[in-house]
Amino acid sequence: MRGLLLASGTMSLCDDLPLPTARKGWSRVRVLQAGICATDQALDRGYMGFCGVPGHEFVGIALDGPLAGKRVTGEINAGCGTCELCRNHDSRHCKHRTVLGILQHSGAFAEQLSLPNENLVHVPDSVSDSAATFVEPLAAALHIADDVDLARHKRALVAGDGKLGLLCAHALALHGCNVTIAGRHPERLPLLPRGATLVSGWLEASAPKDVLPFDLAVDATGNSDVLPRLLALVRPRGTIVIKTTTERPTSICWSSLVVNEQRLIGSRCGRFAPAIAALANGSVPVERWIAARYPLAQALQAFQHAGTKGTLKVLLQIS
Ligand SMILES: [Zn+2]
Ligand SMILES: [Zn+2]
């Protein structure tokens, strides 16, 4: 089959990739569309040393399994199925998991992929193909609400006005937060949830010192320098949620975290059902963020476009 292959640090389009084989308890999916995300761009730069087909934000048609013939998207962590975590429905933390297009698992930038049956989720007609490619990142953004009592964290700051930052801002607004987003793209104000504020200069070394502290700060920058700055912007007993992995390590001074009794929470993937519901009722207008769609044959150009400054979402039309 045709797909985009990342091998020895080089991305290339291949026509002879092996089709996924039928496997008990797994479904094969014909991919319709897939979104290029910052993680894919990081993999391309060598993050995780990934070798294989990248891509984890997708919509497709299930070819077999219980949802055969239906339009689906899928949770990206595939656990071993037998360990205690997997038996308790927490395969996303299984020690032996693979992760679609990220860790030892062929991803969505190819004509077909395969996932365990229980990972696949039916996409209702009210969610378009393009919107469905946002289910995975929106689920990750909405996951903040699983770990933080947002009724007690109304004043929220989102660091980063990229795709994930915008999704986090919408996720928090859906839960009734007052959202300020600190970024570098003032032109993105119309893409924010109603009532949100967009500020610039807050993530730099020269950030203002007299800001009224926030209850909650969410890091969606992928920049390891930002975390120490966020600590100073959050009130005592407030919460900082880290949504992005970073390619470089960081060092922070624990003292202010301890003295102010702030909580630091790492946060990754979320449940798909709330994300599909939010897209189905139109509460997060993701289609306005799509900068371009490219056929799979032009996947390398698509990656180039996705990497140009100021570009939000670039989609690949796979089949
Ligand atoms: Zn992603
Ligand atoms: Zn397991």
C-alpha cells in the first residue's frame, strides 16, 4: 500500500508498504483523512527515534471487526490486553503498549492501519471527516477536566496559541472557565472561545510581574522554558497542567512550588466520547483552523506547509 515512511531520519512516500494483517481482536481501517500534528513534526526531527508510518489523528472506514463498514476514529494506545492496567481499561499506561504512529505501531499516513477493536469509536454523521480528525487532540484537551476540578479553577491561563492551545482554551471554556491565552499570534483572536482574552509577551523572560494570579495554567507550548514562568503566574494552591512533551529537558526551582503548595499535573490522552459530542454539536469550530488539504501523494509538501510559521492544521486526504 501507499504511505509515508519515516526511516533513519528521512521521510519518504512509499508504494510498497505491507498492508496490516488480520489479527484476532483487532480491526483494520481504510484511512480517509489524517491530520498532521506537532508530534508528527517532532518525530520527523528525531523525537522518540520513531521508525515507521507516522500519523495518529484520523478518520476512516472499519474493514472488519464489530464496526465493519462504519466510519470510525480510534484511541491511539494499544495495550497488551493482559496486564492489570489493561484489565482495568487503562491500556494508555500499559508498560507494553504500542502507540499509533508514535511508538512501534504503524500509523495513519498510509492507506490502512489497524487497532484493537475496543479502541475504535463510531463517528456520527453530524461530525464531518475533517472535524473527525480533531477528535484525538480535542479528547486530549478535554482530559484536563478529568484531573482538575474546574469549578474551583475558574481563572485559567493557556500557554501557547497553536492547535493544542486553542483546543485547550475551548475545552476549558466548555467547562465554564474564564480563559486567557498567552501566545504569539494576535490574529488568532477570532478562533478563541467567546469571551476569551489573547495576550502576548507573557511567556518571555520579560513577562509582566504584576499579573493577577490564575487558578490554573495549562502548558501547550512544547517549550521547556515556559514551565518555570507559569509557576509564577499561578496562585498558591493553584494547578499547572503540562499537556505537551518537550524535546529538551528543563530545570525548575522546586522551592516556589513547595512554598506555594501548587499542584503540577502531567496530562496526555483523553476519552473520545466527550470530544465527539463537542464536535457533533458544533461547540468547537475546528474546521476554521484547517489551512490546507493535500492528497497522500503530496504528503511531503503537506509536511512542509504544516511547518511554515503561522499555519494551523494541515490535513492529508488519504483515500
Ligand atoms: Zn497529535
Ligand atoms: Zn497491558
